[in-house]
Amino acid sequence: MRFTSTDKDMSILEYDFMQRALVGGILMGAFAPVLGTFLVLRRISLISDTLAHVALLGLAIGLVTNIWPNIVTFISVCAAAVTIEFMRSRGRMPSDVALAIVLYSTMAGSIVLISSTQGFRIDLFSFLFGSILGLNNSDIWILLLLAATVFICIFIFFSELAQTAFDADLAKVSGVPVGMINLGLAVLTAATITFSMRLMGVLLVGTLIVVPFIAGQALFDNLKGAIFSASIIGASSSVLGLVGSFYFDLPAGGAIAIVAVCFLILSVVYRRAVKLLSKPANHY
Amino acid sequence: MANLLGPNNKLKHIINAQNISYSYGNETVVENVTFKILPGDFVALVGPNGSGKSTLIKLLLGLIRPSHGNISLFDTDVEKFNSWEKIGYVPQIASGLHANYPMTAGEAVSLGEYKGFDPLRIFKKTKNSNVENALDIAGIPHLYSRRVGDLSTGQQQRVLFAKAIVKKPEVLILDEAIAGVDLHGEEQVYSLLRELNEQGVSILIVSHDIGAVIREAKTVACINRSLVFHGDSHTLTKDELATLYGYPVEVLLHDALHEHR
């Protein structure tokens, strides 16, 4: 979605849709990377991309059957997340293989379903590329609820999540219920993908989940610092991306993603510079 | 070092595995093994590559289920066991030790203090004397604020060692956990293991350094799919080692740094 030249004659905050977009963007930018932390650390970053494609299939099924698309989408994404986690944790196959199988099979299902059915292509288009400028008040409330749920869950289970991400076997021997933690993370990821797709679209929703934390882990040596900075980077990416899209006539989702990637590049350059300028490590 | 604990006189077995077997598909990797660790034991588990040592450790810790047999930890069935603070486990490597993982050595060691669900744990101060003490014992107090992924393999293994001892376990299980540690560090670790054992901590160590483990351990268990020897470390003969490895093995026990044996 883009702005028209008439829109720009007014201040960016004078528009209701812009206010909602900024609030939604800041919310998602703040909470999605916190969740993404534990996906990146467990080396399953691409699960967000895979689940977004599953969401597309769920949405298509919901629209074809005319049964609450959001609910059908959430159930589909949950089922896929739990299946991937099951295949991964039981060592049935490597993570990337499990993700690829789910991604391609659901993408194929989506294409077949969309091609053989008429009448909802416009809705699917907005879900593919996002429609952050089209958020309504209900969307904001859902995002607020989701953000609160993610923050509370991550805060309460921080130690368990950190232990599991550090090493699953060590976590089990420490008494952490690894299976339950992984299951909870899968459901939380599914909920985030389902209800955040509206902002960034299927193709870019993973950007705000994954990229800010990768930038944050380049800035800080400790986990809490990396998570906090990722949250700030995510929210800043949303704001700068939206402002950029307003003044330079760019697609909002794409602009947000590009800003996030710029933060990542700057973070990596900063880390390299700090390493080059500091003394060599004293190994013995 | 402060006394970590006293022996529990009522306890019969730290670990008790009876006739356990485990297979990967059609291949049996652990066959009919009966294995016990009593309070105060210092046991070395040796065997060639692929002999089932690490699989046996995973079985004993309940990380995988045996296809046959029973395992108990601290006289409780491993499936029902929940006193994990009594067990310190040091693997050779942990998946979270890669370069990008944003975790300091202090944070990693503080993970070892986990004693069950605490919803307010994130708000509690992580730097504490227990963590500093554990890093000090492991010989790496200066690495408290260093990112674990930036450390050498030997330093990372010491971090894992500190993580295991920070909770003051009653048994310490080391699975080839000092393979990357240098000679000085190895001597430090063995010295610490001796000290812990004298204080009542039971030790189970898996190592390829036959000379060192025979010298340090009270008993040795030799495994090559099944248990081929389990007894006093000094009674292990060259012939038994040759049978275990499939070729003659010469063990050098002389070490100028050691005076205890």
C-alpha cells in the first residue's frame, strides 16, 4: 500500500490510518523480535517464513469454506508449528528439511486452491504484501493482546527458554520441561505469524521477527541486552519505514523491512569495528 | 574450596542401570549393560569410538529411553526422577556455544543454578558469588563478561564445567568434557575432581585418555557395546585393554605432577 501526493500535504500524524499504522508497527516491531530471539538461537529462523506460507493456505481454506478465516489460519499454523517441532525434536529429520517440506507442500496447496477458486484474490494480495496502512481498531487491540501475551510469556519462562536454546540436553538434565517449552514457543510463533501477517504480509512477516535480533546479537554480548536492543531496533524500523514510505512513496512493508536490514548491516559493521579496534583475545 | 556436601548415608545407589539395551534402528549400540555408581564412587568409562559410551551416558540421564532394562537415579526410576539439582552434567560441547550466541560466561554458568520454575527469575540479579566461585574453581574468573562463542574450545569446556558445579551436585558426569583442555587445565580439572570426590561427590567420567582416568579413577568400566570390564582401576590388565580396543595398548601412568598415587 502506498501514499498519494494529497496525503503528504498533511502532517503524517494527522491521519487516523497513519496513527494506527504507527501503533501497530511499534507494537509488532517491539514484541516480534523478542519471540524471534529464541527462533534464531535455536537455528530455526526460517520457521517464520514457513509458517507464513502455511498461514496463506489456512487463509485460502478459510475464505473458500467461509469459516472464520483468522481462526482457520491460526489452527493451520499451530498444527504446522507443532508438526515441525515434533519432527525436529524427535530427530526424524534436520530442521531445514522439515521446514522445506512444510513450506513447499503448503505453498503448492495454496496455489492450487487459489487458482481453482474465484473471488478472493484481492484479499490474498493484501495478505501477501501486507496492509499496515489498512489496520483498524480491532487489529490494534489484537496486536496489543498478542504483544502483552508474548512479553509476559517470555519474561515468565525466560530461564527455561534460554536453557533450551543453549542446549536441549543440558536443559533436560537441569529439569527444564523442554518438550512443553518447545510446544509453547511453537504456539506463540503461530499466533504471532497469524495475527501479524496483516502488517507485513506473508512474504515479509519474518523480517521483523528475525532480523532485529540478529542485529541485536551483534551489538551485545549478553542475552538480555541483545533482546532489549532487538526490540528497540524492531520498533524503530517500523517507525522509520513508515515515515520513509510516507515521504518517498514506497510500499510500507518493504520500507520497514529495508530499514531493519540497514540496522543489521550497521550492527555487524559496528561489531567488526569494535573487534578490530580492541586488543586480541587472550586465549590460553 | 568450601565443602560442597556430605555423603548421604541412606542412599543406596546414585545410578543403577539393570540389563539395559539400546538400538539405533537395527543396530544395537548398548547391549545388556548392568552398571552401578555408589555414593562416593569415582568411575571412569572407557572404550573405543562408537562403543556406546555417550549413548550409555544419555541412557543414564534419561535423555533417551532404553529398549530393554531399568534405570534409576538416586534410587528413583529415571522417568519419575525430578531432583535434577543433584546431577551435574558436562558434555563435550553445547549447541549454544557458537560464535553468534549472545551469552557471557557468567550468564551461561548462572543457567546452571536453575532449580525449577520461577516467574520472577528474569528480574533477579545474575551476578552472584556462586557463579563467580564456580568460574574461579574452573580457573576462568577473568572470563565472566566474555561472550562464550568467542572463547577457545578449552575455555568453553571450563565454562560448561563451572555451569555443572555451580549448583553443587551430588554426582558429576563428564562426557569427554576435558578433551579440548590444555595440560595445565587438565591437571586443574582432575585435581578438582579428586577434591570433590573426597568431599563425597560421586564422579563418572568418560575419556579417551586411558592413562589419566586409570590413574585418577577408583574404578573403571570398559564398554564395547556391552560391559567387558568393571572393577578396580588398578586391576585392569593390558590384555583386557587389548581386547577392548582390538590392538595392544600400552598405558603410561607416570606423571611428575601427581603425588597422590
